[in-house]
Amino acid sequence: MNSVLVFGSINHDTIVSTPRRPQAGETLLGHSVTTQPGGKGANQAVAAARLGARVKMFGSVGADAAGSMMVDSLANEGVDVVGVLRAQVETGAAILTVSDDGENSIIVIPGANKHVGEWQVQELETTVKPGDVVVFQLEIPLAIIAPALKVAQDGNARTILNAAPAHEITSLLPQVDILVVNETEAELLGGYPVASVAEAQRAAANFANAYEVVAIVTLGSLGSVVAEGENLLHIPAVSVDAVDTTGAGDTFVGALAAFLADGMSIAEAAHMASRAGAIACVALGAQASMPTRAALL
């Protein structure tokens, strides 16, 4: 059985629910505040595990109470946490504002995520095997992603790069099999607006041709676009009453990895990932809303 190996961030999320996002200088009364496990890497690991994948996490948390909570939370979801380092710093944190329309704003404080480094690369090297799916994001140091990608590629695994948050990543792309970006990230990488299905198709096709990757551009309520070679596929969004879109993108990526590890084609896995991402919008919080495999069937 192929595994999903997630190389990335682990955060402690504080979520503030509010009628709308405040304007500059404005004080606004909110509805509630909660704390939950988060981080793009941990979110994607949980999403894959909930869908039945065998998952191992490579990351770093602090030697603090929040770090213990994050490791325990991952383990309780069935994620192997042997690749998670306890650094002598604070655990990474994220402050999220979620408005009544389901949209969100996020501030991330990296903390221990800055300490993802050579130790995790070595752990990945001892673990990865042909056919595995290795997932990366950009909330950890970019300098360590390149050697980790090489380890995954040398191990004949399939690599997914979710280029979020947005950075210049062209130097990494020769070692990437599947690139997943949203509209903002696609615009940064392509240098032109991506706000419609047609523009996303153009961007995905350009990325696929220029970098020899499978390119996926997610578009929220407009669905997603997949470019594989000369083939372009638009996957319409599943209609839901969105409560919180925070975990949708990470659920999509984790689900994509899980279904690819299970042997599905890119098109099949992307369709299932789209369904999973939509379901993740109907409850507050990133990991709390992620669906099980049974919920997709």
C-alpha cells in the first residue's frame, strides 16, 4: 500500500468568528473565539488520513503545551508522528478571522516551523518508497524544500507542491510532479490575473507546458482546472452553504494525495478532492470540518 508523506508546517490555530472583517483602525465585536490544530502540512495530513490513507508527518513543533497538543492531535487522527521534531522554541501559530460569509483572513507566526531542516530530510529518506505521494507546502523554510523534493524524486515517489502561501518557486518546479495553486498563487507565478475559469485554464496550461508538471488551479466557488499534458479539465464546484472556507484548500490537497496513493488517475482524484474540499466548508475550523471517506460516497 502506498503512503502519503507530508513534509510541512504544524500550527496552533486561534479562530475568531466575526460578522465581517474589520477595516483599518476599526474595533469590531466578534461572535466567538476557539483554538484548534492547524498548519497547512498538518491539515493536509489529517485530510488524507480521514480518507483512509496511511500518512506520515515530517515537521516541527515547540517544546511547549501547544506542541504536545498538536502531536497528540495528529496521532489521534492516525498520522505517524515519528518525523515530527520537538524544537526548543514556541509552536507555530495562526490567527484566523472568519466572517459570516465564510471568508477568512490569516496571519501565521512560523515559530518551530522555521526549524524544519536536515533531520526531517534524513527521516524522509529512510521512509520514502516508490509509489508514495509526498506533499509539500511553503510554510517551512524554502531552502529545505529543495533537498526534500530531491529525496522524494530519487525515491521514485510522486511529488505534490501546494505553492502556498505565495512565493517565487520556479527553481523548485523541476522536481515537482503536481503543482497546486489558487488564483492568487497562480497570478504570482504566471504574472497575469487569474479570476475566471478561462484565465485559470490559460494559467494551468502554461504551467504544465513550461514546467512539465500536472498543474491544478483551484478557484473556490468556480471549481478547479487541471492541465495534464495537452488535456484541460474544468471541475465545477460542489454547491454548499459555506460556513468557513479555511480548510477547503488543504482538504483538496490532502484528498488529492490520498486518492492518488490509492491508485486513482489525476482526473478521478481531482474530482474526489473537489467534493472533499466543498464538504470542508460547512463547519468552522480547518481540521474539524474535514470529511471521512464514507462522507464522500
